[in-house]
Amino acid sequence: MLRLIDAKDPDYSARLRPLCERSAETPASIEAAAREVIHEVRRRGDAAVRELTERFEKRAVDKLELPRAVWLEQASRVAPGVRLAIERAAGRVRRFHERERYAGFELAEDGARVGMRVAPLARVGLYVPGGTARYPSTVVMTAVPAKVAGVREIVMTTPGPSPETLAAALESGVDRVFVIGGAQAVAALAYGTESVPRVDKIVGPGNAYVAAAKRLVFGDVGIDSIAGPTELVVAADDSVDPSWVAADLLAQAEHDTLAVPILVALGRAVGERVAAEVERQVKLLPRRAIAEAALRDHGAVVVVHDVDELVRVVNLLAPEHAELALRDARAIGERVTTAGALFLGAHTPESVGDYVAGPSHVLPTGGSARFFSPLGVADFVKRTSLIEYDAASLRAQGPDIEALAEVEGLHAHGRAVSIRTRG
């Protein structure tokens, strides 16, 4: 079920390359459909959102916004144990992100004063998958960092929210909930409708149509990133129980048929033992068909024979999640520089990051961990440069400004300085 790629094989590099060249590229048909949805929502507002929701989801929506009383009533149905878990998870995420707050600064030098002001965004939109899915963790992982950043209003869109999702929204500081999804929800957040307010930034995962819509509205509104299928790379040696590693790979595979579960095994024996455990455990899963498709189509066992090659492969893969189930995980982790999140040691399965560890689980996918970072407070603030000169400082720096303006052929730039300093 899991293809095996051994570093000793003559075609090793050629077989490894496709695993490293993942991307969040959108099929042309999906992009075209998302573009049409956006056009309709911009043109007809709420009416288009209602019609598109009925067409795509077979669901009639009268009021797009969930009334507060209904929200509270539905959230009250959550089992006490689940509610407590949500509260504890939100608390841990809040404590982590409170350490991530950013401060402005000011620098004064010879009459010139420059600085940086950091301020929260005014309004952000959260996209949370819904319908048959229940993702209270996504609410916590997106809303709490926004709240810590000081965002004034947090608006959530989700199709058919579950009581657990609504309880998480209350706990995490969401202000308004709209029961819409798909590309039409992204368009409504990006441009506003009669009911849905326009936001400054849209964050959160969704299906291919949601991802395509986010890509298309970027520039008119901020986005976190273009989320592709979820990914896990586990680097393992013979110090870890193969059944544990197999369970972690299956936890990723059960997400979606497009999920990417990859093992980087230090030694062929490790790879073969884990692969055998995957074959055994997958038969026990309620979502067996989904997991088997992900393993068959996107999974792999990459066998390496030294730590240097192990580190090189993990960095090339640049995964969303990287587990280092290794003897010296912390030291080796210092050398892994292109993962969205690192899970160090045998007792740190990726599941802890999904729910309770603290850092947001919204992470870069498709190899974009090379240049993107996890969602955090930084995503919900904007920086403004502050510049103030007095007459003496402008005179002192004027010749440099004029010289550079002359080189660039922008003579009015130089004159804007000389008219002040030389009359």
C-alpha cells in the first residue's frame, strides 16, 4: 500500500522528486467556477449567496446570520466533557499566543525620528468547514490568535455549524456567525453583502473551491495562505515502536483521500516494520477507505541510511507537519528548517498539535513551509512606518536624497527637498 523508495536505489532521486514538488495549484475548472461565484456575489449580494447555497449544498438559507439566541441554545447542547476540553484547549492556545505579541519602536537620530507602529486589524473573517464535519479545533486555532492580537470584530462563516463549533466560537471570542460556506462565503467576506460585513483578512482552511476563491480575492482582502491537502512526514529510527509511527501516519491519512502521509525511515528494517503495521491498523479504521486511498495515492516510505540524508529529505519535503520520532530528536530538530510545525520525540504525536499543544494548527502546506509560517498573532496585525524630520535633519540628509533622485531621473523628488532646504 505504501510505496518504498530506498536511497540505495539507482532511481532514488527521480522517485523522490515528485514528493518534493507538491503544490496548491488550482485546477482550471475549479478556478473558473470560483471566479463566477465571486462575480455573482459581488453583483447581487445576499440573493446570490442564498441561490448558490441552495444550488451547491441543497440547503435553503433565509437569514444568513445565526441569531445570538439560537447560537447560545445550540452551544448549550455540547456534552460537559467536550465543553471542558474546548475551554482547556482555548486556554493553552491563548497562553501560547500571548507570548507572541508585537510591540512598536521608535528611533531618534540627529533630529530625525522614525519608528514602527503595530496595530490590530479591524475585522477578520474565519472560514470554518461545516456541514457533516465538526471542527471546533479550527475555530480555536484561528479565533484565539486574532483575539490576542486585539482584532475588534471576528466574523465566522461556516455551513451548518455543529453545537461543538458554536461552543468553540463562544469560548474563542467570535462576535458573529454566518451559516454560509464555499466560495460564496469567501466572496461575501471579501466584498461584503447586505448582511455580511466586509473584512480586512480571511483565514482558515476549506475545500478546493474555498482555496481557489481565497486566491482570487487576495489583493482586495488579505488571506493567510492557500491551503492544500494536509501533510505529515514522520522521521523515525528503531528507538520508537513501529505501531506508534503507523498510528500517526494513519491519523493523517484518515483526513482526506488527498492527504499526504510520508515516513522517512532510518534503515530499511524500520520502514518495513512500520509499513506492515500500517497494513494491519488501517483495517481497524472506520474511515478505512479514505485512509487507504491517501496511503496508496500520496503516501510513501523513504528509506535513508544516515541522519544527514534524513535531515536533507525532510527539508526537501518541507511538510506541514514533521514528526521526529528519533533518539536525539531535539538536536536533529535544530537542523530541520522547512517544516510548518515540528513534533519532537516519540511521545509527541501530531494529534497534540491539532488540538491542545498551543501553537495554531493552521500551517503552510504544499511545500510552502519553505517561506510561509504558522498562523499567529502576526497575521492579525499590520505595521505602519512613522517618519518625522525637523529642518536640520532634512538639510543634513538632503544632498543624499537629491543625489539618488538624480540617478533615478526623478527630479521632482529632489526638488521637494531642495525647495525646503535652499528656498
